[in-house]
Amino acid sequence: MVKGFKWCVFTRWESSKQFWRMDFTEQPSELLRAMMRGCYDRLFVIKAQEINARHQQGIEERFENCHKGDGWYIAHPSLRKFLEEEMECQTIKAKHLFDIGHPRIVWAPVRTDAKERLRKAVLEVDLPPYVKNARRFVLWAIEDIELSERECASRMIIEHPSNVVYSPRTIYNTVNCLVREGKVLKSSGRLLTLSDDGTEELEGARTIWELKQKKNPRSLRV
């Protein structure tokens, strides 16, 4: 664990779906042991992320209206959306680090289906419908940034207004993969540009989608 960071852990009991618990702890294993001693229901770990003190304060202030005492919160749609779409999911990492092997603990992170998030992005933030995965998004975002006559770095792809789907880690990993393949070129200053092969791959995806639309003009599927 990074010094100064804690784990933000969201849980819920199986019999109480309307109330979620939010805890901040440096020892998630001890938290889980204590919770299992206090109830015989199954416990679902629905999201976990390592955060700093400022992030913790922001989360607590943001959802103060949902707070019902101790660590319990009403599963309000705004809180659900935060867990599904905004909070970085490190739940599986937390499981590997802190799972106590209890048969009544279920690690089941909540998240919006990727296809649904992409569909919303097409409708709400002008993401082209042929951008169906992280690989295409990175290629498209680099092209979009270049067309605006700005220099492109990985951080600009992460913060692109149309990125409502992919985490920083996914973007970095995808960029590195495309660099290894020669589809993206990285300068000594870590600036990114599309290679001819990268431009060709993106144009191919765009052309295939346009051809499909001509065959089925009423299709609105991503």
C-alpha cells in the first residue's frame, strides 16, 4: 500500500440491497473479519479502490445526503452511478491482497456493462460509433487531438472529453501495446502520433462501419 493511502471499500449484506456500507481502512482483511463476526448473512464486496485523504474527503462530502449513520449509505442512484461508472475498480486486486477465504464473502464489483457505456458515449459525447474498444479509442483520440493542431500525450487521451469509458490504466496499457506494434509513434518527449499503419487501421474501421450503415441505414447499434 502506498504511504498515506487507504482502501475505500464498499460492501452490502445480501438481505439488504438498499443500504451499502462505505469504509476507509488500511487493513481491509481486519475489516472483513470484524464484519463477518457481527452477522451471519453473506457479504458482497461491491467496489474497492486505494485512495488518498483528499479523495476520501471528496467522496464523503459528495454523498453526505445518502449517509444514514456509521458507515451505511442509502443506495441512491447517484451513489450507484458513481460506483458503476466513476470509481476505479481495484476490487479484484483487493481480493488477491486481502481475501480471508471466508465462504460467506462474495467479491462482486458493480459496474455498467461496457456496451451500455459505449452506447451512451455515442449519444452523449459524440464518440464515433465505430470506436468500439480501447484500441480504437486510443487511435481515434490521437487523430482527433492531432486534427485540433495540438501535441498529443497519454494524459490528453485519458482526459479527452469523449472518454467516459476507459480508465487511465487501460489507456496506458493500450498506448504501450500500439507503440510496440508500430501503430503509434512515441517521441523522446513522450508525445504520440499515428503511424501510417495506425492511420490505416483506423480508416479501415471507419470504412467498414460506413459500409454496414449503407446496408442497414436504420441501425443505431454501436
